[in-house]
Amino acid sequence: MSADNRKLRLIPAIDRLVAVAAAEPDMNKYPRNLIIACLRKVTDQLRTVLVKGDNVDTSPEALVTTARQLLEYQTRSSLRKVINATGVVLHTNLGRAPLGRRAIASVSQIMEGYSTLEYNINSGERGSRYEHVAEKLRQLTGAEDVLIVNNNAAAVLLVLSSVARGREVIVSRGELVEIGGSFRIPDVLKQSGAVLVEVGTTNKTHLGDYEQAIGPNTAAILKVHTSNYCIVGFTSQPDGAGLAALAHKHRLPVIEDLGSGTLRSLAVGGQTEPSVIEQLALGFDLVTFSCDKLLGAGQGGIIAGKAEYIHLMKTHPLLRAVRIDKLSLAALEGTLQDYMAGDPWQDIPVLAMLTITPRALKERAEGLYRLLVQQNPLLTCQVVALNSPVGGGALPAAVLTGYGVAVTLPGISAGCLESRLRQREMPIVVRIQDERVIFDVRCLAERDLPEIAAAFKTMS
Ligand SMILES: *Cc1c(COP(=O)(O)O)cnc(C)c1O
């Protein structure tokens, strides 16, 4: 027998390990096949270690303990809550807009039981999921009619498919936008069956460029909000009113993909985001926008505008494939109620975080500073002024001034600290600046401050 084989004989048989595992009360909750799969993984690893010649505990008890850890790891939630200490309010990777209280209550009530999703309580007959928020949105946007879908990408696809399939859509070369995650205007146009006609140049497009491109096969003019970049310097784009007048002269619809879309015009960090109402008032026939960016609700996309076009979409076969689910709808309705009968600047977290004063942020940073130095005397902390972007495809040129705490711990690099914070049970996401870990307090709730301090309790 070779030396390797002799070592490998130390590995207990799977049957034996299964029997030991079955005797442990807390292992009963896992299905048998999952337990066996984990035990196999553990014995495979053990084989490698033994062949390498390392000394390890090969007792069935030790192996079952390792398998239990593996089972716990495999079955724990992967989609988890995190603390956002980056200062980026609309962080796409961290789930975009957090919901306000009313939206949370609405979601939790609807998810718990049955609802009027497609049931009309007045008539006792079938109702429409689209009607629950339609009137509220008509009031908030001034649109003749609205339609809600799964997200703004779906909204753009549905609009183009129903208005422009097989025909031409004119877009400025300065607006051929790519949003993260493979949403590119030329590709979405192609997918809808429309034909892209590019006009103008990257930095300048004139009204005459659009007019020249209009022909017998033109279906629409599309304007795309450059929500994640700015073209600065020698630039020009026709204004919305001019574009609408041109389109209407030729009996064409003019559509705007607003991207973020805010229900209240918003001026922060030196940049202004026009509201949906303002854009529709300029003459756009249809606008589309996201529900989970500046609006502050959950995932969703809204199409608002002329009833004759919305009607085409309500009867389009694609609608069923991109329909909004009841939880996102509940989040949207709760959020819209804050706009209609509350104080949106306070009640909607996104708006509150974007408009909070630097002074309030400085106080919050000082509070965090005190908790940190109390928790761990080895820490070097400093309250610092910070600039942060809005994020999430909104107000790309806006620079928000805020505050945070810069932290270093002797003997641990900022990179290592960042990774430890990220891998906690309650992950804390931070950025690093000048070899210091930065906790930007803009997106932190009061309860997050002691949690951040607690992260340093056992660190040295
Ligand atoms: C964000 C954005 C989209 C995509 O919206 P989702 O709701 O993420 O699908 C489309 N167009 C523009 C201009 C955007 O900013």
C-alpha cells in the first residue's frame, strides 16, 4: 500500500459520518441529501489536505462540525441588509432607493395576505392592477394617462414597441446613452423592432438636424436624458418645447426617456433635475422614468402622457411580460401617498438624504466620532468634510457636500479594514480615501451609528 493510500484510509466512510450527523439534534432541519453533499465536500477537502501531508483531525465529530459550518454558510441569506456608509444615496449595487415608512407598511400588509390586486371591491368583479396608482399618478404628473411596468428599461421597450415597431426613431448622437448593466439605447431600439436614425454630433445637435431626418417612415422623435454623464463645453441640444413643436408640426409623437424622473423639481449640489410635470408641460407626448431612483419607491417604471398612446400599450402583448408585481406596486402606492398627503422632503428617504443640511450631517458625524473613540481607544478618528455624487443615474454633475469620519487602526491597512467591515454579519460598505476608511454619514440611520462603532469592538 502506498503512503498516500494509507493516509486516505483515515477518512471515515460517508455512511458513518451520516450516522454521526443524524444523531445531532440541530442537523435534523437540513434535508438528508444536502447533509450528504456537504459531508462529501468535507471529505474531498480532507483528502487533499492529507495527501499534502498536513496533520488534521479526522474524527467523525470534527468532520461533522465542519460540515455543519458549511451547511450554515450555504443556507444563510445571500440577499442581505447592509449599512451604506459610502454617502451615495442612489447606489445601484446597494439596491437604489430605501423605502419610507408608509411604503414599508404598505408592502408588508400586502405581502402578508390577499389583496385587491386585480379585484374591484365596488363591483365584486375582476379589476386591473394598473388602476390602483393611476389616478394618483395622473394628479402628480398632470398626464392624461399612465401605465406602470417592471422598470424603466421595460417602459422604454414597451413605448418603442408599440409606437415605432418597423419604423424610424430619431435620436441625437449626444444621447445614445448606456446605463450600467447592458441597457443601451441603440440596443433597446433594435429589440423593439424600431430603426434608429442618429442625428447631429456628440456635442451639438440642432433642431434642423432632427427636421432633416424626418421622412415618410418616421415614427417618433426620442429624447434621452443623459442621466449618468454630462457633455460640457461647446455643446447644444434643442430645448424640449422646440423639439415638441417640431414633432407636432409633422404629426409625430415626441418621447422622452427621463431616466430618473422626479415628481418634484429638485435642485441639489449645483444641478437641477426637471420634474415630470415640467417635461410633460413642454409638450412631450410620453415620458418614461424609474420608480426606484429619485422618486424613492421600489423597482418599477412609469409611462406617462397622452391617452391615445398609453392605450396602445395597455393592449400590447408585451405588457404582460413586463408587468409590475404586487409588492413593487404597494411600495409605489405608499410612496405616492407621501407625495400627496405627507411631507415628501421628510418622509421619502431619498429626498431627505439628498436635502439634509451640511450642518445636520456634521452633527451626525460628530456623534459617530464619539461612539467610535469610546468603543476603541486604538482608533485614530477625524471628522472630515466630504463630497459625494447622487449616484444611480441621476444628477451626474451634482456634488453634495457632507461630512463623515475618517478612521485608521494601527497595524491594519485601510484595504484590510474595508474588507473586514464588508464581511461582517451586518456588512458595512465604506470607501477608502488617502489610506483611511471613510464613513460618510449621509445615508446612515440613527441605529447604524452604534452598529458601526460595535464593528471595532474586538478589532485591534
Ligand atoms: C436608469 C435609466 C434607465 C433604466 O431604468 P431602470 O428602472 O433601471 O430599468 C433607462 N434610461 C435612463 C436614461 C436611465 O437613467
